Amino acid sequence: MSTSDAPLRPTRTLGPIALTLMAATFVGIWLTSYFTLGQLDLPPRAPAWFELGLAALALDAVMLAVIRLIHYFVRKRPTLVNIPDRDIFLRLDETARLRAMRPAFAMIAGLGILANLFLWGLVFDLHALATNAERPPQWVMAAIFIPIFFGWMILSIVRVRSSVRREGEQTLGVQTGPVS
């Protein structure tokens, strides 16, 4: 398969690095849960050690399904896709639209990885609660993840906009101004 065909498959578009990071954080959650929460004598109402791993697996599956769904809409129903510079996006051919959406696919994969990291932090927090160990205040976790999440969203929107404009310039010859 040549590199020009790469945007036609969502897993190739997403890239092996993002899939590997998603799988690594998932495996990390399972192993950490087993070696921390799985070794404790928790009360019956406490979550089992594997439940956060199952939540991470479900989250990864949802993120990959969303990527496939957006991939379908970009290919078959582009009028249903709402992105910056939509008028340029709709004039692009299918391959150019998929190339323009690569940052969006990466954004969704990145959100899956961030959510897995959040769940991983939750494993350590639950372990600290169960063992009465010293743990950081709750606001520390929020102060770390909330700015990262919103920063990731803003960066992704800017990247999608610049990608659509770049594809418009290369494919259609449309001159656009700088990304604002």
C-alpha cells in the first residue's frame, strides 16, 4: 500500500503510535490494578481490581468506533461533518477530505489516551484510599487533567482548521489567510 492510499483506512490514518499508546495505557491500567488493588483484601462493596481495566477497554472501543464513524461520514456523508472552514472541506475530493481529517482522528485517539491516563491515576488513588496511604488532594488531579484536556481540544481545532486550509490550497488552489 502506498502512502497516498494511507488515508483510506482509519487504522492507518490513526497511526500505529496512537494505537500502541492506547494499548500500553490499557495494559498499564490492568497490571497496576492487579498488583495494587488485586492484592488487597477489599470490602465486598469495593470495585474489583479488573473493573477499571474493563472501563478503559470500553473507552478505547468507543474511541475507535467514533473514529470509524467519522471516517465513514467523511467518505460517504461529508455534509454531516461540522468542522472549521466547512465550505472548503466540502469542495475537496474524498482522499483530500480524509487527509484533512487526520488531526481530528489523532485528537480522538489522544482523548482516549488522556482518559486512560486519568483512569490509571484513579487506580493509584483507589490504592491509596484502600491502604490509608498519603495521597495528594483531589484538586491536584483536576488541576493536571482539566487544562491538558482543554488545551488538547483547542490545539486539535486549530490543527484541523489548518489542515483543511492546507488541503484546500493544495487541491483546489484556494487561497486562505493565516489560521487565526
